[in-house]
Amino acid sequence: MEPTEDLSNYKYGVFYYNKDDNRIIVPKRIKYLGWTLNFARPVSYLIMGILLALVVVAWIIAPSK
């Protein structure tokens, strides 16, 4: 069984967390839904922080109508 299919590798049933899996970006349990991050890897938090920062910056500089 692929590690991403094992429900015990998910925190709260949503966040993939597997210290034994060296991948940072892993396929979701249902493959056609895309990819997710392995939150057992610290770089995953960096990636999420950068994405969140980009959204906040875009929201701040977007012209309001």
C-alpha cells in the first residue's frame, strides 16, 4: 500500500504527515484531486508560508472598486 493511502499518516484526516516519507509533495489519497504537502517535512511549512504571503500581498495591492 502506498503511504498516502494509509489513513494513519494523516493528521485530523486532512494533513499528510509521514516522517518516513522523504517526499515533500505527494499525491492525494484520491489521485485525480491533485497533490498535497508532507507536513512532516519543515520545508512544507515554508512553502505554505510563501503561498499565504503571496495571497496577502495580492489582496493588499489589489485595487478596490
